[in-house]
Amino acid sequence: MNKVDPTLIQDLKAFAGLEQGELERVLDQAHSSLFAKGDAFFREGERAQRFFVLLDGFLQVVRTTENGEQVIMRHFAPGEVFGIAPALNRDTYPASALAVADCVALHWPNKCWQEFANEVPRFVQNAHGAVGERLNDSQDRIVEMATEQVERRVARAVARLVKQAGKPSERGIRIDMPISRQDIAEMSGTTLHTVSRIFSSWADQGLVAVGRQKIEVLSAHKLVTIAEGH
Amino acid sequence: MNKVDPTLIQDLKAFAGLEQGELERVLDQAHSSLFAKGDAFFREGERAQRFFVLLDGFLQVVRTTENGEQVIMRHFAPGEVFGIAPALNRDTYPASALAVADCVALHWPNKCWQEFANEVPRFVQNAHGAVGERLNDSQDRIVEMATEQVERRVARAVARLVKQAGKPSERGIRIDMPISRQDIAEMSGTTLHTVSRIFSSWADQGLVAVGRQKIEVLSAHKLVTIAEGH
DNA sequence: TCAACTGTTTGATCTTTAGCAAACATTTCG
DNA sequence: CGAAATGTTTGCTAAAGATCAAACAGTTGA
């Protein structure tokens, strides 16, 4: 690892609060790789040998059922750690991580985890904090799946995407990533047909402008109303 | 903390692999309390001030939605840590923990967490392993809610209960805890009516014997067939 | 430029499951 | 004991969504 400027990096979530020296210590051992859109960082069930921090791009973490249905567990935007099996004493990755756009990621062999725990404890603490948030998010999502109906779940999925990958546009906020109806369906536990119908209805209400793999939110307020129940 | 015999305790999951000395170190700072059936160990949103190990009894962790619906996130049987907010850098409990039977639990003030991390690292590692499993279980459950229909989800909920609280009986396996139809509904994201109908149908097939807050599985094999899809 | 491919929309139908209502059973307690 | 409270069952109805089928639109590439 050589060419990434530490000062560019220090405000990334994964490295929050690290001092210059700690940061260098961590980056010193890092490898940096490119992953093209569609590439897998790792796959479900694979032996976990390294952990990652996303520097640029966007990725999704996906589980596949026995009958081949996919469920998108979550997306990651730059700055976050992922694939941190060693933090959880796991020896395989529990899901697949796929690049949704071209990505740049740092990664370290698992043995670094223990070293960092001793020498750069803040890094490991940040990771545990992230795990806590993810566990919390997962549980929120279980509650959501157990109690909310489809339109609201879809609204929440879109809201999450807006938060993570929304770019201001002339008329509202554009999700800066090609996302299909099928993707939204896999984020909300429904079918692409139902998503399509919901989007059509939202478009009629002027809430979104949609196109092929394109979603632009015209009224974030209305979206939130649907997502949260006024 | 005085009266609990360390040797009785050392095969509990939370303490797995601890040496005698470490175990005494941990138990030394522990408080021990009784919680009667129905009591709350802590409630959702409350400031997290201590972490727990269940010694005896059975508890459920529950989230409540804005409109008062409950979702049972999971149950805990003796031997497991819970309420470990400090392991995840969280300062409030994200859900409520309720005693389903009379319980005995050890607990420590949060400040012990950091001490244990330094002095009894195995204890903290075990906890992180438990977190990993729970995150994995949560994600399984999201996939389940997103892709399986009600009967299967109910079958899985019953199977989980059998695993955690099943006692062999003459005719099969009895869930050794009063569990209502409503409870099962809150574990599987459906209504008590639907659960009741499913149980009636299972009873007709000789798969279970049910009664008021009572579930006895007569054919674990058939249950698994429904839960896993042959 | 046209064909093949991929993603989207929409109608029609069918299934699953929620919601409502009422009866029933079991337990608890005055 | 009898009344109230709590938990369960079941019929009926309605709604939400899945599934099937077909047409359509935008993209890719020979």
C-alpha cells in the first residue's frame, strides 16, 4: 500500500478519530484493489481471509436462498468497513458482497485484526460500533418486514438508497446508481411487478420520476410520509 | 457476588474456555439478581448501564412499534450474555428484555467491560462471537421474512423454541414454557388467528398436540419438513 | 439499422392471509 | 361457586400481493 494520501482518508467513518500515526500504521499494511461493477469482493460461505474498507464506489451485500432467490441485505458507501468476519469470530463470510459500481477498496489479511486490536484499538472499536449499528438496523428491518406492508417497505428501501447514494438534481434527488425494479424488490421482500405498480402510482402523484434503472425523488417529504406513516 | 459456585458455571456459553482464575476474576465483580416472570431486565431506549448473563430461566427480547405492535426478536436460555451494549458502543438498549419464566441473572456495571477486555479477553471474545451469531441469525430471519410464507415461518419459530426450550415428553418434545398463539405470531410476523389455524391443521395431521399456552411436537421430522421444505 | 436482449408496464386472475365477529374453553379470583 | 378475565378456535369476508401473460421501450451489438 503506497499511493493513497492519509489526509484524504482520515475522515472516513472506518478511521474516525485515528491520529496521524495510527492511520499510517493501519494504511501501511493495507492492500488496495479495484473491483469492476459486477465483481464480487467475496461470496457467501467462502472462507474469510481479509477485511475491507470501501474507498470509492458502491456495493451490495446479498444472500441467496436455496431456490435461488436473492435478498439484498444492505448497501455500503465509501468510508465503511465490511467483510469483518474476524471481529465476530467467524471463519466464513455470511453473505456475498458485489460491486454495484466500479469500486476501490482497501483490504487487510485477517491476522492484522488482532494486531490492530492491540495497537490501534480505536479502529477496532469503530468497527464494533458499526456492528452494533448493523445489528440494530437488521432488527429494525425484521420489525419492518413483520409489521409493515409493501408500499411502506418499498418507500423505506428507496429512502435508504437516497440517503446513501442520493445526488441533488434539478427537480429533486437522483439515486446516483443504476437500480432496477428487481433490486428494489430484493430490498423490500416483494416482486418486481409490485414495485413497478407502486412506482407508477408514485409517478402519477408526482412523487418520483422513474425510468429504466433510474429513480429520481421529486418529493422527499411525501416519500418520508409514506415511509414513516405521517 | 458470593454464593454461585464457579465450577457449576464454567461450562456456560458466556464463560466457555475461561480458566479458573479468570472465572473468579469475572464472578468476583458480578451481582446476582432474581427476576420474576414478567419482569423487565431492561427496556427499549433505556440508558444501558449493565450487561448480563442468564443463569436460569428464559427470557425474550422484544421491540415495540409506534402503534404498539410487538415483535419478539429472540429468546435467551441459560448460559448466554445479553444486554451487552458496551460491546457495540451503544449507550441505550435497542430492545426490551422480559423474563418469560422466573430468572436468575448475573450482571455487571458497564465499566467492567473495558476491564474484562484487558484482563479476561476470552470473555469479551466469546461475547463478540455471540454477536456474530446474532447478526447472522437476524439476517437469516430477514431472508425468511422476505421469501417464505407464513406456515413455514411459524414452523421455524416453533423449531427454534424446541431447540432452546424443548423437554422430551412421552409422546414427543414439549416446549417447557407457557407460549401463547400471540407469542408465536409475534415471532413470525403474522396474527394469532393465522397461527391458531395452522396449529389446528398440524394437530389434525398428528404433528403437534396443542393446548392453552402449550405446544408439544409429536413429529419433529414433519415439523422440519415444513420448516425447511423437505 | 435491425435483431436480440434486458428491463418495465399493465391487465386479469388466483392465493394467501389479515380483519372482523362470535362462540368456546380454561384459569383466576372475589 | 360463579363471574370475570384471558386465551383459543373458527366461519365469513375483504384486501393485499403474487403469479401469469403479454405488450412495450430502451440498449447493445452484429
